[in-house]
Amino acid sequence: MKPNFLLILLLVTLGLGSALADNRAKSDYYFMEAMRQRTLDNDGDAEALLARAYEINPDPANPAAKFVGFSTISNSRGDSAQIVKGLKIVEDYVAANPDDTYAAVSLADFYMQMQRYDEALPLYSYADSLNPSQPAIALRHARSLEYLRRIEDALAVYRKIETRIGRSTQLTFLKSNLLLNMANDTVRAMEEVESLLAAMPGDTEVLALAISANTAINQTDEALRLINMAIDAEPDNAPLREYCISQAAKVKGPEAAYELLEASLRSEELSPEEKSYLFGQYFQTVKIDDDEQAQAILSQARTVLEEEVPGDTYPYILQGVYHYMNRNFSAAAKEYELALKKDPDNGGLVAEMMRMIILDEEPKRAIKMGLNALQNPNLTDAQGVYRMMAGAYMNTEEYPEAAGALQSLLTECDDELTDEDRSEIICSIADAEQNYLPVEKAAQRYEEAIALDSLNYMAKNNYAYMISEKGGDLNKAEELINEVLEFEGRNPVYLDTAAWIAFKQGKYGPAMGYIEEALLMLRDEPNSEYLRHAGDIYYRAGMTDKALENWQKALELEPDSKELKERVELKKIP
């Protein structure tokens, strides 16, 4: 009898279908178990389970594929073959699941790091269309258009965001900055700024943006007019006055800046503490090299304050600020000591004197001074004393004592603290505790700090850096620092952290981009740690000469560093 080929084919097909269905079921089980392990922070187990789920069912649409692909890229350690392999898995997954916004945006972010802007753009664009209520995706969309120099299209996206969430200083800054720096279109840039100013005339953030824009195009008179408007709008806003003084110095020089300073010193809207702060910032901003001129300004400022509060401590404080600005910390401490003789219960003065002593490299003397001050039952403003105590203990590497001082600050000054203050203090406790407690304890502190204040970027940065140094989920560290960079991308501290996390992930291209930007920003004040990081990144990327160059620069700044000496002598990471 002839075999029934149709029947055989049907049986084989059914068998295969049954096997495929069985594999999908097994894969789904492993995937769900992996997700459960991730919620328990068992990331190693989760990664192994995801790999098994994808191995059993390598269908591009399998949700495990996304995780396996990104994991392959993250663990590639610069191996281009592994990067290509991981990228292909993610690309196939996104093609099969175009509505998975997380995967599409993450893939687009990776393309942006690789400068493949034309491939990132359609992913951002589609994700943006699916998620019209998420401005973060739209901002990425606009950024990819900017990189492709599609200026009008980028502007259209910014306007679309404005339609969704309303006008804002940030969006107007992005639009005007794009028009000024990429399109060289001064007229339209200023139209954007002036339109926002007309809509929100008393808003000091908008005034500050308008001042900056007019300063950038050398519209001196208009910039000065807006500066005066801003001060009139919020006369008690010391940081705003500080900004206005710095901008006046840019557009019209030290004399115009001093006129604003003198007016601030005579203002009834500011406290003497705020006035002395503005005085110090004036010297930092204006950079007066002529000591005779500086002394004349100092004398004028003292006269103004002596008229306002005769016999008070502020003449000494101003002199102390002047010495501080000239990095003569010992002389500054003596001025605060004279001030304390007139007002011995003033905790703010105690804290400033302690700060000068710490800067003069005498932390143990500062600790002793703080302990004595805290015995004074009439001490006012103890917050600063506790903070300086913690700083001095950190300086001497007495980390439990530093955490204790900060915990006392939380307890003793609770009524005076905002949630933002508490968040900052808890972050500092975590900074100390990670040096002597398990990483998990410090992580809990950082999580607590971020829960209190989601805008505490330093907490997110320090948490991310701790993970990169002491172990943990590098993907979580990357998420934390990306949140920070989205809003504070021009800060070298955060850029260094991003570089170090990328380095630990083996993403040497992005790591170089971050660290080079940080070093460029600090070209006038080089930092030995950042230079060492740069050297290590270049070394792992196979650029030995550049690595050695950066290690040598770091060693010049820190000649007693054993690890830097080893790197320079061995010409490699030990």
C-alpha cells in the first residue's frame, strides 16, 4: 500500500505545532519567573531565566528577547561582535513589537549614543505619536531632529509640546537656543523670548531668560532694563540679584555690577546674611585682580553695612568673605573669630568659622570647636554647626561619627527642616554609611532621600555612582543618572558618573563622550579623579597613549597617589 503523504504531512505538522506551543508555554513560564525574581532584586537569577526563555523560544516577538538583547549589549565589554548581536535581537524585537515604547525609545537612545541619528528619529517619532502625554519622549524626538539639523521640524515638535503642557521657560529656552546657535536667526529667537515675556511679564524666570538672551546678542540697554525689572519684581530674592549682578558684569563691566551690589547692600528687603553672600559672589563673578580696587570696594561695602547695623558683626564677615575669595582661609577664620566675640551665640558664625578651619586643613580643630559650640544652651541656628561637624568627620574618615552628626541634625532641628532639607541630609547620611555599612543599607537611605524629593539630583547621582563602585544593578544606575542628565546635563559631576557607569558596562564610546565633556568643562580647574577615570576608559578602549597622558596629568595633581603611580609606571590598569 502506498503511504498517505498528506496524512504523514498533517501528523508531522501537528507534532511540530504541539512542540512549538509547548516551547512557548515553557518560555512564558521562565519569563514570568524572571519578572518575579527582578521584583525581589535577584537580578542574576532573572537574567539567567530570561536567557533560558529566549533560548527555548527565539521568536523575535518573545518579550524575553528585549531583555536578552539589551543585556548582551550591556555585557559586551566593548566586543563589537557582541554589540552587533545584541543590537540585532533588539531591532528584531522592536520590528515585531513596534508599540513597545520602552524598547523602541531605549533602542533609539542607543542609536543616539552611536550617532546614528537617522535611525533613532523614526523610533522617537512613532513613540511620540503613541504617547502624546509624555513630554520626555517628545523632547528626545526634538533632540534627534536637532542633531539632523532639521531645525523647523524640531521647532514644530517643541511647539507641539507647548500645546500639550502649556508655555514654559524651559521650552522657550530650547527654541530660542536652537534658533540662536543653529539657525543664527536672532530675530525669531528674540520673538520667542519676547512673546513669552509678554504672556508672563512678572515671572522672574522668564525675565532671567530674557536677560540671558539679550546678553547673548549684546543688547546692553535692554538687558540692563530687564535686570532692573527683575529686581523690582522680587526685591527679596537674593539668588535672582546674584544672577542680575553677574549679567550686568557681562554686558557693562564691573562698575555696573557694583552699582547693583551697592543697591543690594542698601536694600531693606535683604538680610545682612544675604548681603554678605552677594558681596562674596560679586568678587567670585567679577574677578577683580587689582587688590587696591578690591579693597576700595570692600571699604565701601563695610561702610554701607556699618550705617545699616552699627556695631554689628558684618564688617568682620565681609572681610572674612574677602579673604575666603582669595583662598586665605586662615585670615578668614580670624575675622569670623572676631565676629564671634561680638555674637558668641550665633551658630551661623560658628559654622562659617568651622568651614574656614576645615578648608585650612584642620578638621580636628573644627570638630572640637563644633562640640564646644553645641554645649552652649543659647546657641542659635545649630543646623550649620551639625553640617560642618559632619563635613569635618568625613574629612577625617570618621564615617559613623559623620552619620551621627547628620542624624542629630535631623532630630534636633526637625521643626526647621523642609522635605527638601531632609532629603539632602539623608543623602549625606547615605554618603557616609556606604563606607562602613552594607551597600543595601546605604541604598535604602538613597531611596528614602529620593522619595522625599524626586528633584534631589545629587542623591540620584551618588546612588548611581555607589552602585558602579560597590556593586549592584548597573542598569538601575544608568536609569538614575539618565534621569539626572535629562535636567542637569551640563554638570561635570554628573557627567563623570555617567562616564563611569558606561565604563563599568563596557560601553566605552559613550563613556568617552561623557568624560571628555566633563574634562572640557573643567579645563581651567582639572580634577585628578576625572582624569584617572578618563585614563581608565581610554585604556579599556585600546587607546593606551591617551590613557597614559591622562594618568600623568592626574598624577601631577595628586603626586602621592599610589594607584596613579602604578598606572603610569606599568602603563596599564594594575
